Amino acid sequence: MSFEVIEVGVPQLNAKDWERTKDTQKNLLDLFLYDGPKGLMRLDYPLISHFMDGDDPCSQAFCLRFEMDRIRFSADTTPCGNLSS
């Protein structure tokens, strides 16, 4: 599964712009990995996904977990902390 983090109201990048910003994206990931809190094996980011189920607006809360030792996002998306759905 792939994903893209977008900011509401900001235009999405087209394929040409994605290619053009590849180096910047790599640099931002490097900053995330090496400039974050030291000594943590896992970083948890509470996330609420808003989507439509047919005509019904829905939302789901889950936790985006990054495993620092494996440099990857975890498949475990169970809610973190006091995040409610």
C-alpha cells in the first residue's frame, strides 16, 4: 500500500514535479531519521483518516508507527495513546 501525505488546500504534485523533487524528498526523510529523538526504537504518530463510504462521511483513528531500527513504517496501526475513533 502506498500513501501520500497532503495538506488540505495545497495542490498535489504531478508526476513531473514528483521526479523533480525526489532529492528533496530524500533529504527530508534523512532529516526525519537522523534529526529525531535519540534512543527511541519506535515513533508513534496519531492519525485520523477522513473518507467517504458511499455518501456517508467517515473517519478512522490509527497510529502511524515508524520503526527506527528497521527504517520502515510498521504494519501495526492499532490506535496509540488516547486517540479516539
